Amino acid sequence: MRVLHFYKTYLSETVGGIEHVMFELCESGAQHGIESQVLTLSANPIPAVIPFGTHEVHRARLDVQLASTGFSYSVFKQFRELAAEADVVNYHFPWPFMDVVHFLSGLNKPSVVTYHSDIIRQKLLLKLYQPLMSRFLASADRIVVASPNYLHTSDVLKKFPEKTRVIPYGLNKAAYPKTDTERMARWRERLGERFFLFVGVMRYYKGLHILIEALKDIDYPVVIVGAGPLEAELHAQAAALGLRNLHFVGRLDDEDKAAVLELSYAIVFPSHLRSEAFGISLLEGAMYGKPMISSEIGTGTSYINIHGETGLVVPPSNPPALREAMRTLWENPVQAAAMGAKAEARYRQLFTADEMGRQWNELYQELLAEKALSYA
């Protein structure tokens, strides 16, 4: 079976949750006999085709970018050619230009939309885009979302209950680097034996300003891994509060990130807006057997982290509640360890890359069988 994945960005030019999910989907699919190709945009698409893991990445030239939406003239031809060879086209939503490509290409292939997130921030543009978006989603054979929580809280998805399925994102722990003793010792000397950990890009919806505010007048060690547009602002906030035990370590390579994850005491994930549709780095914490603290925002974060079982879930944008959750885990290490063990068990049950690949293979096969009957 051949599947074409279509999205505006991809590894390794950009590193984000959607790109990571697409990679895991392609790689896990290969274990089930699925041959995947990715079509994406690039400011420098030379070479136009590159091997990546077990799949190929085809790159069309990015001509212009407006409101986080990439546009390309050449992608129309590439899309038509690649879609003609595919058995299924898998779109990754949201990307309004993708809808235009879909309709103008006259696609007549089974299609699936992986629905990563509602459009949250660009409310004015959403009003303009709404008719096209509704028509595009209605044209898809299946819509797939990563958690029942998101399905139940998305006003958009509520309009398509008959075609929407839930397949959680999955990670392959075997693909993560094994941490060596020397590297672990170096990080242990730098950060200590116990610390809360955040991993992610410093974006507006990550709630890092809430975490920093929660650290006022307490001294729990916290490590922040990542960089992003709010980096300078967050450093300034921490300095103004005089925080002494907050460590900004910047973006880390895979080996160092794995070491810090393994060494950490608990994961703190303060995302406070629905733009955080799932939380891949939260899932990484579960994969490493760490108790978690997250906020209730009606998305996949509360599907990964079950309050009182795998960690603690607090109201969003509430520094005192976040502070109290940190105190609870810090002062109750036996309880924290038990939650971490349950988090890892939940990962193994629901969130492995192999389980994701198995469910996607079933969905593709179901769709192809359905189409074959309709053509008979």
C-alpha cells in the first residue's frame, strides 16, 4: 500500500509536534507494509527528493508565506504526480493552502485528514477560511484525531461524527538514544539529582510564563529545555523574580535530551490554550516513566495525563494551583514514583508507535475495502 502525506513543513527543516508525528506515522507504517512518501514545502528544495528513514521526502519550492501558511506554485504538479501513484492521500490539517491544492488538483483517491488542531489564534482569518475548511473536511473519507478529549471539545469535529476516528499518537522508545554513563554524570553534576522538567518550543500557548510565576517564593529546581520566540521575555521574567533554581539549558540534541528526560524527577507541562492539541513532549515524559503535571484544556494532554493516576491536572493559567501540584509531587516521592510507573504503563498500552501504525493500517485497509465495494 502506498500513502502520500501532505503538509507544509517537515523534518529536518522544522522540528515540531506535527512533523514528529508524521515521521512516526511513516516509520511505524513501514512495519505494516505501508510505503510512505511525504510532500512538503521548502525554501531551498535542492535536492527535490531526499531519503528520510524508511520513506522519501519530496520538496516543492516555498514561494511565499502569509499568516503561517506557505504557498507554492510548483507543488500543484508534484502533488498530482505523487497522488496518482498513491493508494491513499493523507492530509495533515490545518494548512488552508492544502485545501486549495486538493480541490484544484481534482483528486479522485481515498483521502484521510489527520486533524492535528483547531485553528485557535487567527480568528479573523478563520472566518474567511471557514467555508473552504468545511467543504474540505466534508470531502475527506475519514478524519482522524489523536484523542477522544479533543474530539469531544472541538466544535469543528462535532460536525463530522460519522467519519471521525480516534487514533492516538505514538512514540518508538527504541529509536531514542541510549544514555551513556559519562553524559548522565555530566548532567547530574550540572542539574542535581531531582528537578522538574519542561521540554518544548517557547511559544505563546506553552504557558511558561505561568510556570515561572508559580516558582515565585519557592525553590523547587526546574529545568527548561528548548528555545523559541518568547525566550528573551521568559528570561527577563525569571530575572525580575530573582529565581535561583531555574535552569534554561536551550535546545538540546537527541542524546542530551534523552539524558535529561531520564534524569528528571517529574514533567511539568503548563500549556494553557487549545493550541496545545496533544503534547508530544508530555508523552515523552510518560514514556520515560515520569509523573506529570499538566493543565485541563480539553485536549489530548488530559488523555495522556490522568489526574490522580499518572500525575496531576490543574486548572489552566493558575500559578497557585501549579505551585501546589509541584509541592505535592516533590514532598511525596513514593506517590510520584507510583504515578510515573502508571504513566509508563499507559504509554505501553496506548501510545507506542507500533500501536499507532497498527491502527492506521487497519483504517487504510478499511477505507480501501470500502472504496473497492463502491466501485464494484
